[in-house]
Amino acid sequence: MSAADPIEEARRVAGGPLPQESEVISPTRQTVCGGLLEPDAPAIKAEYNGRTYLFCTRGCLRAFWSNPEDFLAGKIEHPIDDDEGD
């Protein structure tokens, strides 16, 4: 008997197609700018419109607060020197 294909087994257990790779929940946490944090790593956080957002650095947080809607829409670039002025 050969070993089952892990992808097919996951589909069988899930009862249908699997989510796209980018949608799979992982043990890491994603920052608003796309970075990843380990589960137990401290995070820089902000509450905005009832949601909690995580940030990779204080510079990223400052860029967010300069215009949250534009930052979330990707209209504000991530700061190059993340902690300038700290």
C-alpha cells in the first residue's frame, strides 16, 4: 500500500478544495506591510476602525498613522529607514 498524497488527504478531510496558499493560516502573524512575526514575538500594534493591525517597526507605524486609509490601500510606501528619529 502506497502512502497517500498529503494534498489529496487534506482535500478529503476539508471536504473540498483547499484555500489558496496565501490564505492558509500559518503559525506566524502577518504585519500590515506584509512582514511576518513569530507567534510569541512582541508586536507593535495599532487599533483602527475596530481592527488591530500589526507593524514590523515604529517607522512603519508612523507611516500608517500619517494616513491610515492610503497606507492600507498601498498608496504609501513602506519607510526605508524604519526607525529614523527613534
